[in-house]
Amino acid sequence: MENLNRLAEQLYEGEMNKQAIRPLTEDVPDLTIDDAYRIQLLNIERKLEKGARIVGKKIGLTSRAMQTMLGVDQPDYGHLLDDMRLKIGEKADWGKLFQPKVEGELAFILKKRLIGPGLNYVDVLNAVEAVIPSIEVVDSRIKDWKIKLADTVADNASSGLFLLGETHHLVSERDLSRMGMSLYKNGELIHTGVGAAALGHPLYAVTWLANFLGRFDIALEAGEVILSGALTAAVDARPGDMFEVVFEGWETLRLAF
């Protein structure tokens, strides 16, 4: 546990001082995924003690594009805190960021508590109040994104900021696996994707998360926001960039840096 506290301290100090650090797995090559989650939780507890609130969870690495991009082969998850949420029209604060990338994805608001294991798609469907278009800004406190799965897990699944659309939709309105999305950077179309990129269906990703968290005795709580995973590869952001994420037949989200 002393070793995990030391690694958590390295990440926390790097974030507070805005100094990207070398990969944890360079110092501890055999760092397990479970221990990486324990590191994540240690730093979430630090932030909660300083007044932050958990408002949801994010699922990462659900698309083949993102898994290929980062050289991993399974999803991960992180915590969403209240100070990560952007308002519509709000500019991303570069002072909080290291090396951000932008993703478009579908977010869910829960109306019921979910705790695994043993949950299925129907359990999750019945617990969802609404689906909302969203943008996630992923970021890494690990220098140059030179991460293995354990590095990104420890680093709160490379969480940064998130933006939710203004319109809440019922899951029954659309086949979310066929929901089309286009990602533009400075007016140029960079990527297109569909909901099926998130483990075949965005709610399958939420089901995975609810069951996975059962191993840590963590629940998805009513009222929480769940970001279900990127529908395309992420796109690098720099100061001055403007992103548009267009959700077919729904809402266009804009985010400036």
C-alpha cells in the first residue's frame, strides 16, 4: 500500500503543479490493473476531501479506434467530478489542461441505482432516465501520452473535462447503435462514427461498467452522468481551436479552446 500511495502522490503532485510525469509503469512494470484503480481511488478521495463532488463516471477505450490509438485491448473507467463539467458556451480553460484531445459520445443520466455484478442490458435500460449528446475532453498527466492501460487507469482514465448537450432524449427515440456522429476541428471534418463503436451499443458499455464496478463495491448512483465512450478516435486540441460535434438528427455541440 505504501508503494501505491507513493505513485498516487506522484500523479497528484503532477496534476496540481501542471507538470506531466513519466509513466508509472516505467517505475513499476508489473503494476496491476486492480492496483491502478486503487491509485485512482486514492486521488479521488484526496479531491473529495478538498470539496470536490462525484457527479458521474466515464467509460474509456470502448471503441476499437481508441484502443488501437493507445495500444490497449479493454475498456476502463474514471470518475467525473463537478469541476470537470463545462457549460454550453463556456471555453475550455487551457490552464487546467496538459495535452487534451476531444471526443464525441453519448451520455446517460440514471434514475435508479445500479450495482453489479450480474446486471444485464435490460436492468441498465430500466435505470436510464435520458440520453444526451456530449463532448469529452480527455487529458493525460503522463508525459506525451506514453501510457499503458495501468497508467491511464491510475490517471482517472485520462479524464479532463466534459460538456453535455441541452436536450435530454428518451433511449426509445432512436436506435443508439446507429446514431451517427461527425467531429469537426476548425471547420474541417476529421472523423465520423456511430453509436455501435462503443462496445456495439452505448448501453452495453454502461452495463460493462456497472458490472465491473461491482468488484470494488462501487455503484452507479441515481442522478449520475455516465459518459459511454468515444465513437471515434480522439483529436488533439490546441489553444485557439474550435470543435463541433454533430449528432445526426439531434444536437450540435461546440467547444472552443
